[in-house]
Amino acid sequence: MKLRNKLLLLLVMVLPLGFAACDDDDDDADVQPTEEVAELILEKSSIDVEVDDTGTVKITQGGGEYHVFSSNPDIVAVELEGNVVKLSALSRGRTSVIISDKNSQYKELGVVAFYDVLEIETSEINVKMPLGHSKTARIPITKGNGGYEVSVESEIVSATIENDSEIVLVATKEGKATITLTDSYGLTLDIPVTISTTTIPYDDKELEAIKADDTNRYEFNGVRIGHPAYSDVNTIEDGVNVYGLDYRGFYFYKVYFSGDKEVGVKTDGRLDINYHNPRITLNEPCDLEIIKNDGTKIWVVYSYIKDEKLNFGHFCQDI
């Protein structure tokens, strides 16, 4: 009887262990292995591409179903060919391209679009100074990578950079010189400069700028003439056209010429000035030409030479 009781007690103690072992086996059977996600990897994190050229970057690893887009399509265009990102540089600048895969992973690719050459509008610079005057010339930089610097070792011309986009030359004497342009990539360009004098007051580009400005104005030797106290003069005296400004008959600026007001060279040109600021006093015959007549206004240029100096100006006024 005692032996039977001991066996029952042992059985009661062993049974829970068996049930526990069975439960553990069932839990292990329900666990499923997880699929590993492939990290999105590019062969490089940045790329430099020459403007008007292309570059490529491979996607070396990822989840597939890739998509790409450019942060600035004006600088770089992008397309996907399989697992290769193809970039087309359109203009100089910095931007980025974003690559994604089906697992919503993203990578940013830095892009620099650059020029491998420096260029200006012309291969050499020719400056024609009006006789007795200095001359300022502006030369746009058409290709380059910004951060420009310019140097010149000459007494006949100085050079600076303005708006990181153009060279500004100030020519003071006749002769030849060389200026050196450098950009942020270390590219350099040696530019020959030839400076000569002329008795023609305005070049073609300057004439076009004068004709494009329809504001009423008078200018002499680069100085704008005018004052609120002055009255306009637009009359005919003894058959001669007179244009200008007058202050009580004491201070004045007057331009005289004969003939009609159609485009062309006119006769009997004369410049008569007694102006206060800057102080200008003269009465000189001048060559005069109407360069534009739009039916409501005329644009006139004039010049004369005295003491080896070309004096010149222009005006725009109502007919």
C-alpha cells in the first residue's frame, strides 16, 4: 500500500514536466525565419559631370524596382537604365539626385556640373578709347566655374571682376597687354588686349543702347546734364533747330542744327553751354547726326575735337 502511494506521488510530479516540454516544442514550430532586406548601396556618393556631357553611377546593391529624380532638373537631367543612373549636365551648378528602391530605402547622390574650359565672348579684346578719354569695357564670361579672379601687369589697363560673371576693363593708354582669368577649378585663360584711340564717339553697341533708352535726357562727355530748375528748349531760331535746357537765360545747354529731323547727318551743328555743375562753358561747332526718329522723339549724337580731345554727347527729346 505504501509502495502504491509513492508511485502515484512520483507520477503527479513528472506529468507537468512532460506537458511543459510539449508546449516548448509547439512554440518553436510556430516561429518563421525573417527575410533579410538588402541595403541600398551606390558605387559612389558624389560625381562631377562636365556641362554638355554625361556621367553614370551604378547601384551595386538594393531591393530592386529603383526610381530616380533630380533635385534641380535645370542643372542635371537623370534617367535609369537597369541598375545604372545616367546623368546629363545641362548647366553649371551643384545639386543632388535621389535614388529609391521597393523597400523605401533612399540614397542621395551629390552632383557638381562643371566646365573644363574658360571662355569669354571673343578670343581677344579690342578697346577703342575716344581721343583724350579713358574707356570702360565689359566682357561677359561665357564658360567657367565661378569664383573668378583676374590679373594684369600693365600700366595701360586695369581689370576687375563684377557679379562673378564679367570682366570690367578700364583702358587709359594705347598699347597691348595680357590679362589672366582664373576660376575656382584652377582653370586659367590668357587674354590679349589691344587698346587704340578713335575719333568716333560711340561704337555700334553703345549706339544701340542709346537708341533703346527712350527717356528724355542730355549727356556731354559722360555727364548727365539737367536740373529741376531748368526749362526745356525746343524751338527754331533763324531757321535753325535748337534743343536743350535753360535757366533764366544765364545757365543753359543748347544744341543747334539745320535741316529736317529725319535720320541722318545734319549741318550747322553747334554746341553752346554755360552749365553750373560741373562747370562747363563752351561754344563750339560740332558734327551732329540724328540716329533715330520714331515719330514722337529724336535721338541725336554729336562730337567735336579740341586740344587733342574728342568731346561728345547725345540727347533724346520730343520732336
